[in-house]
Amino acid sequence: MKTVIIYGQNHKGSTYHIAHMLAEKIGGEMTEFFLPKDFGEFCCGCTQCFTKSEQNCPHYSRLLPITNAMDNADVIILASPVYVYHATGAMKAFLDHYGYRWMVHRPDERMFHKQAVCISTAAGAGMRSANKDMSDSLFFWGIARIYPYGNAVAATSWEQIGDKKKKAIDKAMDAIAGKIRKRQGRVSPGLKTRVFFHIMRLLQKNGWNERDVRYWKEKDWTGKNRPWK
């Protein structure tokens, strides 16, 4: 099994340790990227990815290693500490570059067979909204199964967390890893994703973006084909 982790920070704090722990429990090959070290560009709003091709994005080449890693992975982990009740700016800037992959535009069929995890930590609160920042993109990419996990670690470093809380984290990661391993090889989207895809399918029959309409027709998604089959 292949797991890719995208961290919304460069430092190796609580979020890093929890995500890394989960990947180790899942087993197999692990690939890690740190933001903004491995990618720190802001979307400039040129709309080239929507109207022409993602290859026209001025940051396409630098982003490509992460894109390829996600496409080839079985599991995607997005991990971010909470910054003012949201995911980090680096994580948001990264996700902004994949707007063209949302189901309303040109989703990649491989996403409909993947599992993903959102992990966030905070000294106090904000994990729910930070995880939503990340899970929104995962859902609209078409990811089949998404597992959110947030923890108010009440600390500013992994070393400050007590043994009792670390044991609880370890147990939670065991549970998520177990679900992922159990579903591996037979992952399919839930009802919410299928319904949303159907709505987008109807829109694309008479879509407003020629590039998207052509993409859906080439995939025969406006016909009988579906990305999860």
C-alpha cells in the first residue's frame, strides 16, 4: 500500500508525529511533503487550469511531484496544525491549485478509489474547522472514504504531551489504520459522492466551460460510464 502525507507546516510537531504514526501503522510505502518547503506558491487566479489545462498553470512543474505522488497513492493524508481556527495558509495555498479537479470541473477517476485522512491538532480548539478546510477538497475531488481526526493536544510540542494522551492517540491511529487496511482494494464512494457526481453530470451535459464539457464526454461520464466502475 502507498501512502502520501502532505504536511501544512515545515516543523515536526504534534501534527507531524500523529500523521507519521498513522502512515507507519497503515504500512507499505510512505512519501512525505512539507509545505511550504516543498511547495509554497500562491494561486494567482489566472484561470488557465479551468479554461485550458492544468499544464498552463505557472506552478505546474513545481507542483507535479506532489500531484504524481497523490495520483499513485492508495491513501492521502493531509495534516495541518490549527492556525486561527483553520488549516495553515500553506495548506490552503496548496489546495487552491487543485480547483480544476473538483467534480464541478475535471475530477480524476483515480480519486474515486482512494482513501484519505485529515489530521489536525491544536493547543486549544479549531480542529473541526481546520479539518473541514482539507476535507472539502478531498470530497470534491471524489475521494471515496475520508477519515477526519482532530486532537486538542494542550501543548505546543510533541514532547509536552503526556503519556496518557499519547496512548489515546496511538489507539485512535490503530483504529483508523485498521479501517483503511480492511477497505483497501474494495473502496467505492458513498451515496453523498454519487449523488453529487450525478448532479455535476447533469450540469456537464450543457456545461458552460467547453474544456470541462469535452473532458466529461471523453470519459463518457455524461453517458453510462462512472469513475468508480
